[in-house]
Amino acid sequence: MNSTWKIYMLTLISFVVGTSQFVIVGTLDKVATSVDVSVATAGQLITVFALGNAIGTPLVIVATSKMNQRRQLLLALTIILLGIIGIIALPGFGLLMTSRVLLGVGTGVFVVTAYGIAAKLAAPGRQGGAMANVAMGYSSSLVFGVPLGRIIASSYDWKMIFWGIGIFSLLSIFAVLRLIPSIESEASVSLGKRLALLKNPRVVLTLSVTFFVFISYSILNTYITPFLTVVIPTMKEKISMVLFAMGIASLIGSKVGGLLADRIGIVRTLIGSIAIHIISLVLLSIVSGFGWVMITIPLLMIWEIAAWIFGPTQNFNLISLTPEASGIVLSLNSSFVQLGFAAGAGIGGIVAGRSSILEISWVGAISVVIALIIGVFSFKHSRSLSGAQQ
């Protein structure tokens, strides 16, 4: 098998790994019923996954820095498989939470390592495309994995989805063993050096924008299934179709983000995406009580597009701030994304549990407004620093 096909194989495995993260979103109500907890409590399965990913991934990467990257990939897939076995076999909500932590750690290590391997397998000058393929596999799980999981959960027990993911994870281990060559890891970067970037005020402000944007995204995304059943009850049996449409919107957003950043600039793209994010959430909050399918679904798609325009553009922004430490700052950004996911799932659970599920879109809008305020201040601060240095 040539290197191109090996990269495609990593893309396929990334799809499976991404599905293990996101599929819970589409089946949250059924998971809650099966373990006898509220939907708000079940939402904490997203919180612990994100915390495991954000905190566990850099610790494992540093601890295994002397391993070659194939072994790191095998370790990641083994951790994922153990997490899936725990989800399927262990009883009770507490052990389910523990299994999700394992999944979070394994997923984070896999993504970081798969990016590195894909770049090294690619021909010179095509490393970016190889990494984009891996990212596309991961994000495609939102398009196909989440709605497919909803369809399966509607006909069978929700754990059937994880049986499938577990089988593919096991096959992935054998495929990596057979087809991925031993590739030496890059020089290890200590946690101290990673965290030293947090002394840079521009980096801190930028990462804060990431944090609040993904708090907002997680608040609604985590509870999207119960939200949809209340907002558009006429679509209750067709939620998988709505999730599929939202997944397509996320792919559009991730593609459009890069194009806009090149055409109109990073700052305008970021501010524009955040503004559209706010407007779509506010409008969604206003119309949510009327059950208007023809308005609600397009608003949700616009919201997804805006959120996914932000993601890659923010990566470009961070690289432009610290080109000499791009890998480290991107790993920090990934951790802040996951911390945002964790905080958003927790906040959304509190709102859904104490108030109404309809309120989560308002709370999400407030979080993005905070992100916009920080972002505008950050850009003005950067310009003033640039002016002072000239």
C-alpha cells in the first residue's frame, strides 16, 4: 500500500474515532433513559470526555514522547477500545462517565499523532493536504456518524452503535500494525514550555475567545436532540435528517472559513463569523417557541456554518501570532476548545435542569457576545502593539 492510501486509511479511522466522540450528542435522550438519569445529567458525559481530552492528551503525549509514532497511535486506539468496552459492558452512570474519560484521552492522543504521521507520509509540499484529509475524516463524523447513530438508536439499543465502533477500532489496530511504518516522534516539548506561551497577553486573549465561542457551541450542541424535540415537535421522528443537515453545514463552514480568511482577512472573518453566530442564536431564541420548521432548521444550519468558519480561521490567527511555536499554540488551542466543550455541557445542563431547554440558546448567545467583546479588545490591543513597534 502506497503512502496516499495509508493517509486515506488514517482518514477512515479518524471518522470512526470522531463518531465515538460525537455520537452521544444525537442519542443523549436515549442514553439518559437507559441509565435512569435526567438529560441534563447525561450531558455531563460530554463534559468528562472534553476534560479527559484537554487534560489527558498533553500528559500522555509528553509521557510517551520516547515512543515511535506508530506505537503512540496503537496506544491511542487501545485506550479508545478500552473506553468502548467500558461503555458496552460496565453498569451504571458512574462507570459510563469513567469510560467516556478514557475515550477522551484516547481520541486526543489519536488525533495529535495521526496528524503527525499523515504529514510524514505525505509527499513534499503536500503535508497540509494530508493533515486536512485526517481532519475531514474527523469532522465527517458529524455529517454521517451522528445521524446514523440516531437512526440505529431509534431502532435498537444505543449501545449497538458502540459495538460497531468497537469492532472498527479493533480492525484499526490490526491495520496500523500491518500498514503504518515505525516513524520516530518529534522532540518532546515539556508542559512548562507549552504553558509558557500563556504569558503572552495576545495569546491569552485569543485563547479566551476560543474558550467562550466553544462554550456557546457546546451549550446548544450537547443538548441539540432534546432541544429539537421541544422546538420542532413535528420533526421528532426525523431528527436524524436535521442532524445530517447540520453536519453538512459544519463541513461547509470549515471549507468557507479558509477561503474567507484568504479573501477578506483573518480579523474580518473571525469578527463576521462571531457576529453571525450571535445573530443566529438570538433569532433562534425568538422563534423557538413557535415550532416553525422552515425557519428553525435554516437558522441552525447558519449557526453551524458560523461556528465552523471560526475554527480553522482561529487556527490561522494563532499561527500568525506565534509562527515560531505554531505546533505548541495549536495544541493549546485544542485544549481550550475541549475546555469550552466541557464548560458548555456543564452550563447547558444547569440551565436545562433548572429552567427550560429553550433557554440554552439565549445563554449560548451571551457566551458568544463575551467572545466578541474579548476579540475586539484583542485585535485593538494587537494593533496598538504593532503601531508602537513601528
